Amino acid sequence: MKAKHEILNAYWTQSGNDDKEYHINVGKSVLINDLEFVLVHTIYSLIIRYIKLQGKTLTNKSFNKALDEYTQAIRAQVGTMHDLKNRK
């Protein structure tokens, strides 16, 4: 029987009146494939949540549109992080 390992602990906390913070804690022994799966699954869940918060029905069209928007936003954010960490 395989041992069950907790690879991720994710939770929301209240950081203000209306704001919530999303925390992700990852163990040091987590395999990169497991971590990638969890991150992609988290992004998928956020896309579904985004569609529902807009009051739209989950369809292939609404999913693909939201996915495109998230992809652009993630690209911009990761690029900004890279620029900030690699200032000259």
C-alpha cells in the first residue's frame, strides 16, 4: 500500500474587510511532477471560479475565453516577477 503524502496545504485567510489571501505551503520533498499538477489544478479551479463570478455558464467558449485571459495575466505577472528578481 502506498503511503499518502501531503504535497500541498492551501487555504484562504481573511486579510481585510472584503479581501481574502490564498496561501500555498509545499513540502520540501515534493516531486516536481506533483507540484506541477497541483499548480495547474489550482489555476484550472481559479478559471472556473472566475467564470462563475462573472455570472456566466461554463461552456467551452466561456472556458476558452477565460483561459486566454488567465494565460495573458499569468504571462504578464511572471514576466514582472522575473524583471524584479533580475534587476541590473
